[in-house]
Amino acid sequence: MNRTEPTEPAEPAEPAEPAEGTEPATVRLVLCDDHAVVRAGLRALLGSAPGIDVVGEADSGAEAVALAAKLVPDVVLMDLQLGDGMDGVEATRRITADSGGSVHVLVLTTYDTDADITRAIEAGATGYLLKAERPDELFTAIHSAAAGRTALSAPVAHRVMTRMRSPRPKLTVRELDILGQLARGLTNRDIAKALFLSEATVKTHLGRIYGKLGVDTRAGAMAVAKEQRLLPRRARRGSLTGLP
């Protein structure tokens, strides 16, 4: 009967090297929101998340641009509406341009209109999240953004897909007339006088315009109109100030 020789204990395995292209162990993040209470809440929330380090806070678009250049974080968590001055879209555009795309911007906002989503993505945002997201979804999106992967809230992804599959209806001649007056900053009453309509008719047309463009404000309608070149050339060159 053959006897087997005892074998030597196996050497402990060497720790595996991290695979190329994996997420960094810790994501360095800058917060940008003009509400101090919101920033404090986000900082506390993110402080409990593994692998996320908040390295700076900004309360304006200009400060976010400056901090991104100084700290070179992996991700800037960006609100869209930042009070007076530079908004989140313009800050996103500058950060991505100045960093050559090495600093990723993840939008975190309450706004989900087609115009807001389009402007942010065209400005270079890596992802677009709504503030109603669950914390774990926010953490996952931050890591995805740091790795350069697109991160979209489910409602935002749905809107993007719906828009791609179903192009918006074209505006009627009358709706284009009203949109042109809107670009001049006129009130409903002034538009009614200019086009010899009643204010109620103007409101009805505005509701239809908003529905077709996927927006719910005059500013949103103007943003989409400019993107899609729906305005007469003279109106595009004119002032868009004075919108309520």
C-alpha cells in the first residue's frame, strides 16, 4: 500500500492587484449648492458613505469653478439654480473645459424639464440626478461619475429616451408668434395687445407651448427655443431679460 508524503502548508496568497480601470478607493468631491442647510445635510450624508471624501464646498457657480481648479476633485456635485450670477450649467461648462474633462460634474437638482437636462448634458455633465433619490443611489452615482460613467436618475433617463423616440410636435404659426413675443420679455397682457388676442387665449397658447417643449416656465421655453432655433433671427438677437 503506497503512502503519500505529507505536503507543505500552502503559502498565503498575495493580495490581488486592483484591476485597471476600477474606481479609485476614495472619491474626492466638491459640493456646490447655494443653500447652506442643503450643503450641511449633504456633507453629513456623504460623510457616512464609504469611499467618498468631501474636500470642499461652494455656494456659487464662480466659487465652484475656482475650487475645481484649485483642488482638482474627482467629482463636483452641482446644483443647477445658484441664485444670482453664474448658474450650474455655465459652471459645469467651465469646469469640464478647464479640466479637460478630468473633473466630472454630477448634477443634483430638483429640476427635471427637458430643457434643464439638455443644457446640463450639453455643458458636459457626466450625470444628472434628482434630489429625491435614495442615499445609496446617490453614492453609486458619485462613484460612477468618478469613473467617467453616465449616471441618470430613472425619471431623467425615461425623459431622455422618450424624447429620442418621440420628437416634439412642431409649433403652430400662432404659437411661434407668441414665442417670439415672449422672447421680447412681454407680459401676457402686452402679448395679447401686440397680437390682438385676449389674455385668456394667450394663456391657453402658452400652456400648449410649454407642453410641446416639455417645460413649465418661460425661462425653460426660451432655453429650448434657443436650442432648437425656433425663434426668428431678430428675436434670437434680442434681449431675453425681464422674464417672470
